[in-house]
Amino acid sequence: MATIKDIAERTGFSAATVSRVLNHDETLNVQDETRMKIFDTARELQYQAKERKSRKRHLTVGVYYSYSREEELRDTYYLTVRLAVEKKLEAENMERCQIQNLEELKNLGGLDGLLCLGTFSKSMVRQIEAFKKPTVFLDAMPKGDQFDCVVNDLDSSVEAVMDYLTGLGHKKIAFIGGYEVDKDGEEVHDERMVTYKKYMERIGEFSPALVRVGSFTPEDGYVLCREILEGKEKPTAIFANNDSLAVGCYRAVSEKGLRIPEDVSIVGYNDIAVANYLVPPLTTVRLHMELLGEEAVCLLRERITSSREIGLKVIVPAKLIVRGSADRVK
């Protein structure tokens, strides 16, 4: 940490002058340029000290994923984020300790910090809180100000999808989503569905008959889409809250003898690799999954080396990628 003497030597002012400026002594008569130089030098020296500290320390961090490898393969969103995290940890020369069960934390006091990716119940958050080490949640935002979090901007991205579809003249817009229950047996809040419902209510077009929720798989996308298409109320567009569900929707639409986008427009979410190779290519929301993982690692390193006590919430914007699966209402 920089001392008064360090700042005095760097600026050329006396230690007494530096001390009085930093302590906002109103009786001191000096020019504004002098005050600015002292404050700038103090900040610069503090930053350099943190950088030196960061370079000297070899960090070991725990990494915990709340989902199984089978779930990861069914929805490659988490796979992409995990690989980004592990690649960034390696680039930062941070040693990774894979944690299989949160009970292990009781015996891992030597870790410098913890990175958690996935869905977390209240009891799981309490276990992590009891670990009392710097923690970054990725794709989750528990209550409280002690944790750092990196999440996608779900609300704004869903608004963009709905604006796009209504701009094409669609009013009967169906929603197909995934349903999750956490380890405590409580339903996981899905902000995408909440935003969709609020939007449709705002334009006076919300209908429970056009909403279906299952698991985040192509199989459920197929089943749920068939249910909607066979109902009395026919949608002109379908918003699937992940691309795996959208893949199932393609099959259901085809089996009903309908065409995409001439008869039904479809918009997905996540922009997984397969989205660009569907016929027609899927219009979807691109999440910056690599950036999400990289930012989480950088935030954890900064939290560990700076001893910052207040948690930061980083919200990463998403982008609507327009391809060929949505068109104007005929």
C-alpha cells in the first residue's frame, strides 16, 4: 500500500502538504492542479500496488456446477459457459479445484475463492455463504450484497424479441418454456416467462392457452408445440425460451403440414451452434456466453486481491440475431 512518503516522492511535494491535501484540510492554500496531482498519484500508486499483489499471488479457486453433465449435453448453453470459465482460469494461471458437493467446502479452507454456475436453492446459498470466501455466482443472482454476480440481461432481450414479432404484425404469440425445481423443491423463477406475460398483457393479447412449460429439451419442445398447434387458439408466432425447445418446435410444425415462417414464425433463445443450420436458420437471442464466463473469472480475481466487501452485479447485454424463421403475418 502506498504511503504518504511514496506520494510525496512521486509528486515532489512535502509529506506535510500531501497529508493535508488527502485529509481535505480546508485551511491549506494550494492550487487545484496541486490537489489533482496528489489525488491522481495516490490512486495510481494504489492501483499499481494491487497489480503487484495480484501478480505475486497464485490463486486456487473452487468451481461448482449445480447441473449434471447429462443436463449440460442436453442444453449446450452451460457447456459453452463452463468451457469459457475453464479456459479463462488457465489463461489467468489460476488453479481450479472441481467441487462435486457443497459439503466438501467444510474441508477446503485453503481455497482463495469460489465460482458457482447454475441454479441455486436458498439452502445451497446458505452453505456457500457459510464458506466465508469471495464468491462469484454465474447465471444466478442470490439476494444480498455479499456476492458478486454475472448474469444475462434477460428482461431487455425478451422485450426485443416481443418488439420484433409485434413489429412483424404478430399478436397471437405463443410461449414455450422450461420448468425447473431447485434442490429445496421450489420452482425456479424464469424472468423470460414473466417478461413475456407482462408484455402480452400490456398489449391486451395474453392467453394462457398459448403458454406451455416443460423441460428444456427438444423432446418437450416437440410435445408442447403440438399441444399448442392442436388447440383452438392458433398462434402466428412461437417464442421458445431456449434453442433446444425451438428445435422440437420445428419438428412439430413440419408434422402438422405447416411451414416456417410462412405459417408460423419461431424465435429461439441462446444461439447455440445448431441454430444457424436449421432449415430455415433460426432467429434467436445471442447470449455472450464466452464473455459471461470470462467476466466471472476476472471479477473473482479482483474480489480476492482487493478484499472488496460489497458485491457487484454485472449484467451482460444480449443481442437478437435475425435469420429466416420469422416473417410478417400473411
